[in-house]
Amino acid sequence: MSELLKAVEPPVNPNIPQLRPGDGVSVHVKIKEGNRERVQEFKGTVLFVHENGANSTFTVRRLASNGIGVERTFLMRSPRLEKVVVDRHSKVRRARLYFLRGRTGKSARLKQKF
């Protein structure tokens, strides 16, 4: 039975590095508009990583115009993800950074880890 499950399981996307909460990332996603396909960049902070085999996801939050927060969840093994670039690593003490949702301005910043 496990061989059957492995045959159906999607392959690992080699363009996704090891992600941790607090990472500043740039996610390049393939978007289909009509009959055209283009790549859209989504920059933000990784709030949490949900590791569950083929269903592994990570959630990225960014501040859009007028200070409105936008969160987007991506599948780790999705073929729609062209690449994920880690811009910076931040020092965090939590696995899930939900507290960033209620913060704006300087209090929403995370200290950079070197």
C-alpha cells in the first residue's frame, strides 16, 4: 500500500529552500490570465510552516497599500511555484508569528539574524 501512495505523491519542488518562521521571502508564482501565463512576485514574512508530507504549506504575510495586511498560503510541492528566494533570516522565539497580525510600523519589525 505504501508503494501505491508513493506513486501518487507529488514530487518535491527543488526550487524551494528550507524555510523557517520569520524569514523574509520572495515567492515567484505562475499566474494564468486567459491564455497567457506570467510570473508574479509575492514578498513578505513567513508566519508559519506547516510540515505534513505532501500537504506541507507555508504562509507569507505582507503589507499592501494603505497598511492592509495580505496573507497567502502556498503548497510546498506545488508546480505553480517557480522559485522561492530567502532575502533575510530573522530572530524569532515562536513557531507561529500570529502576533504580527495586530502590529503595524516599527513594532511589526523583526530583528535580523546574521
